[in-house]
Amino acid sequence: MQSLQQGQQGLRQDVQALQVGQQGLRQDVQALQEGQRRIETRMENEVIEKLSALFDGFNLRGNQIDNLKKHLDDRFDDIVQDLNYKHKGDGSFVLTK
């Protein structure tokens, strides 16, 4: 009878240890969830905002390059016309008189 009671006592202690371990795991999971929320919030507030700014800057720079190319093409056409050259269509020019 005594060994049965000792076995039950041992089981109680094991169950109690498992419950303590389970509580520790719950706390760890809760801490991980809080960390995840902080990371998600930081991404929303910082990273996404910075990526958006970079994308906007990239688009702006592309528009500036397109505008500069158009301006240079227009100026080049004016210079060619002033020098009486005619564009042949294959990338070369012929002097007209």
C-alpha cells in the first residue's frame, strides 16, 4: 500500500512539473506573439513607408530621364535642321543643299 501511495505521489509531482513547464511554454509563446506584433508594426510603420518612398523616387527619376531624353532629342533635331542635314531613317544623316 505504501509503494502505491509513493507511486501516486511521484505521479502528482510529475504532473505538477508538467504543469509548470506548460505554463512556461505559454509565457514563451505569448512573448513570441508580442515580438511578432512589434515586428509587424515596425514593418508597417517603417519598412513599407521607406519602400514606398524608394519606389516614388525611382518613378520620379525615370520621368526625369524621359523628359531629358525628349528635350535632348528635340534639341538634336533642331541642330540637325540648322545644319541642313536630313535623317535617312537608318540612324545616319545626309547633308542637303
